[in-house]
Amino acid sequence: MLSGPGELLLALLAAFCIGMSKAGFSGISLISVFIMAELYGVVPSTGIVLPLLIFADVAVYPAFKKYGSWKPVWSLLPATVAGLAIGWWLLGVITSEPTARRVIGGCILGMVLLQALRIWKPALSDRLAHSRSFGSAAGVAGGITTMLANAAGPVIQLYLLSRRLPKMELLGIGARFFLLVNIMKLPLSGSLNLITPVTLMDNAKCVPGVVAGILIGKWLIQRVSQRVFEWMVISFAVLAAGRLLFFTPDQHRSRPAAVIQLLPVLESEQGEE
């Protein structure tokens, strides 16, 4: 449970980033992954974030319905389901948060390196992007990262960017893909007791942040060029991968330092009584 205005403000910021990501700026969702992992822990945070993602998916789907199609989604789905199964298994056996962070960061960084290949070796990149094995690898990586930390946005967007899709078509495919996949994840997260009445109460407090992020994101996405959009996706992915791979929060803290600074002074006074 969120226990103070400081934690609520951080959770609302994370929810705002979720809304922005669903409006088209997928990489920014990694900020929400990091904040929620700090507030709840890497594994428990997945149950907090998932209902917010589904709410946002349902809210934005009508806006992107006319772009893209379901065909690329169906081609990615078998590999993604395999990745979901692997991620679900990992959630049950991983007891170390640093390990979970490194698995997610490694998947994201791998897709960034493939984008670098697109720049350095465009002919090879084009052949790879249209190969069945590359699509399967992206689907599995997306399934693992979305199950472990709801962090598949950059993975899937980087894969779609490698196929040189226009911005709005990419967003239309992404809206379909994540709406379907996030709904599929519900019973898996429920079976691990990651979604409970208590977590849903925290979700309700975060809904205004999601709505604000969607509205502002939809306004911005129409005003950002294709090139800037691509570099934003890649930049957020690099930052997030580095953060997950090389930064391990202090496991002995009960709360993030930023949260402690935001909590009222009265809280510490009550603890001394």
C-alpha cells in the first residue's frame, strides 16, 4: 500500500509515464518500471502496473485502431506466448532482484544493439528484420520482459522500427499487440498473487495520472517527427537498459530515498514516539 503523499506522488508520476507510453512514447514507460520497482520491488511491482496498463490500452485503442493491422500481431504472438511462459516461470523462481533487473536490461540492450546494426550495416539489418528467426527472438524477448516487469514496449517498438514502419502504423500495431498480451497476462499474474484487492486500491489512486499522460501524449505525438520519435525510443531504451544492468538499489532500504524526502516530517516524529 502507498503510505504517504510522497509515495503517492511518485506512483502518480509512474502512472503518467504509463499514459504517455500508451499514447506513443513507449520508451518513457521504463521510467514507470523503475519508479514502481523502487516503491514495491521488481516482482511485486508487476502486479501493480498491469491493471494500469490494461486501463490505458483500452483507453487509447480507439485512437490507433485505424492504423496498422492485426497481421503482424498474429505473427509475433506464438513467440510472445513462449516468452510469457518463460517469464512466468522466472517470476516464480527468481529470488534476487538484481538478477531480474539484469535479465530485463539485457533483453532491451540486445534490441538496441540491433538498431545500431541497422545504422552500420543497413543491408544486413534489412535481411535480419524480415527473417522469421528475428521476429521469433523479438517475440520471446518481449514476452519475457513484459511478464517480468511490464517493460516490453521498447523491445517491440525497436523490432517494429527495424522493419522501417511509419510512426502511426507502428503505434497501431503496438496498441493491438499490448492490449491482447496484457489481458493474457492477467491470469498468470493472478496465479502468483501479484494482483490483490490491496493492489487494486493503489491502482485506483493512480488512474488520474494515466489519464493525464494519455491526453498529453496524444497531443504531443502528432507534433513529433518520425526521426525524432525513433531517436527518443532508442535513447529511452539505452538509458533504461543501463539503469537495469548497472544500478542495484540498496536492498536494506525500506523505501527509496526520494520517497523519504517527500514524506511529511510528522511521519518521522510519529516513529520516535
